[in-house]
Amino acid sequence: MASLVLAEHNNSTLSEATARAVTAARHLGEPVHVLIAGSGCGGAADEAVLLQGVDTVVVADDPRYAHMLAEPVAMLILSLASGYASVLAPATANGKNILPRVAALLDVPQISDVTRILSPDHFERPAYAGSVIETVAAPDGKKVLTVRVSAFAPAPSGGAALMVSIPPAADPGLSEFLDETPALSGRPELSSAKIVVAGGRGLHTAENFHHLERIADKLGAAVGASRAAVDAGFAANACQIGQTGQSVAPDLYLALGISGAIQHLAGIKDAKVIVAINKDEEAPIFGIADYGLVADLFQALPELELALGK
Ligand code: FAD
């Protein structure tokens, strides 16, 4: 029996989240297969073949998988599941959408947000916004796991896996792709960015948030936000970091006008260096920041932008 990793990709390239999920799968001690479900996805499959630790890349190339709709992709995984001890996916929007459906169809519990694999049936995962790490034992039978990508290093390239093509599975016909408007920011992907510049309610307006975006662009950084900033309409939903948003693990995290609520901190615990600017010296963010500046953002941001422009 092997472990099957559902790949995250855009058909032509593989997301780094897949390489990280492969590392997690290797801890299960079984051969690792990567499933590329997509349409015109040869480029992504070619990249998966090169990941070290991958034994086989299974490619289902069909228009019905072009947009990773949960219903047809779950049916595809179900059609393959008898050959696998475990099915894993990165805990991304796709993984969180598809794997619970797979678990339900297999009638097994899903273990979500795995941060450490202790054995093939014992896992660590955060609970209560990351303030507790629980160890869970999975019952006998197939394991369905979503993994926190920030907790696992990406598998390096240099492998030479086998590639096999498989036909599509039956489409349950429950969903139809209508439209999507991609955000064409050109910035790095938030979950794997090396630098993240994040803003909170302290920025006060969406206009001020653009100021932060200019600083992010100067640093080649991804843009993140607290939930309060997203709720206030300063930033898009996809920028939210924290318990109910994304987890990030950058080398440098800049928190601008973010108080540091526990639900926000849950998403940045793997950041290496945290720099905070806040006008309140008692703000909890200073409790975890490596560098803190007590200052008014409206003075500090123009100075920072000017300094970065030099
Ligand atoms: P605030 O707490 O209002 O902080 C704003 C900060 O800006 C303050 O510290 C203030 O001193 C500073 N400030 C104001 N003006 C200036 C200025 N001019 N210059 C410098 N600093 C200034 N939150 C998340 O972020 N992510 C989540 O995923 C998340 N999930 C949640 C899930 C649940 C179930 C719940 C209950 C809450 C969740 N929250 C989440 C919300 C969280 O509790 C906080 O409310 C939120 O993080 C606060 O965002 P903030 O720090 O931007 O705002």
C-alpha cells in the first residue's frame, strides 16, 4: 500500500504546497504517489516527477478537472482509494474543499491540519487557535489527512518518479464551473512567501492599506491581513492570516497595526523573524515580535517607504 498526495497546481506548474505535502507523506513510511488531476496538466506532472521521494505520479488529464471542483476530484480519488493506505492533501482551499468529501465517501474520519506525523496512525495538530497541540490516534482503516504546509519542508527536486496516465472517473454532475476572477497582483503566494507584509485595523482605511501594498512590492513580499482588516474591507479574504485564514512561515513577517490576538498569532507561529509596528506599547504582538517599533504608522510607513526606495 502507498500514500496518495493530491497535488496543488495550476496545470502548468506545481505549487510548493505539493512538495511540502510530499515530505509529510514520506513520514508515513510507505511509497508516495502524487495525483495530478487537471486539464492540460503535463507541465505540473513533469515537475512532480522530479520531486525526491515520489515513486509514481498518477495523471488524470481531463477537462472535468480543470478547476479542481470538489465533487469530480473526490470521485476520482475514491476510484483510486482501494490501492492506498492514506490520502493526503495540503490544507489549502482545495485540500480543505476536496478531502472532507473523500473522507465522507470512504466513511472514515478526516484528520485536519496535521503538523507532525508521529507514526502511520498518530498525528499532531493544533487546537484552540494553536494554543494547544493535540496528539490524535486515527482508527484502523484508511487515513485521510490535510497537512499544514508550513510545518513541513518542501521535498527537494532531483527525483525520477514513474508517470502513469489514468482515465477520468465518473463525474457525479453535482457542480459546474461558471467563472473566476483571478487576482493579478503578481505577488508571491502568501502561504509560501519568504517575506509577508501584513496590515491590521490600525491602518484605518483601504486607501492606507495600498500604502502597505507598495511597501510589500518594494520588498517582493506577499500581502497579508488580520481578520479585522479583511472584515473592514481593507484587504481581500484570501489575504487573511490566522486561525480562520492562512498559516504562513516566512523568513520575515511585518505586522503593521495588528494587535496580535491569539487567533492571528495561530497563523504566524512558524514565521522566523517577526517585526511589529504599533502605536500601543502594550499590544500583545510585541510579546512575540523579534523587533518592535512603537510608532504611529502614518509617520512610520512613509519613512519606511522612503528608506526602501533608496
Ligand atoms: P485590532 O485588535 O483592533 O488592533 C489594531 C491595532 O492597531 C491595535 O493594536 C492598535 O494599537 C494599532 N493601531 C491603531 N492605530 C494605529 C496607528 N495609527 N499606528 C500604529 N498602530 C495603530 N483574527 C485574525 O487576524 N485572523 C483569524 O484567522 C482570526 N480568526 C478568528 C476566529 C475566531 C473564532 C474569532 C472569535 C476571532 C478571530 N479573529 C481572527 C479575530 C481576532 O480575535 C482579532 O479580533 C483580530 O485579529 C484583530 O485584528 P487587528 O489586530 O487588525 O485589530
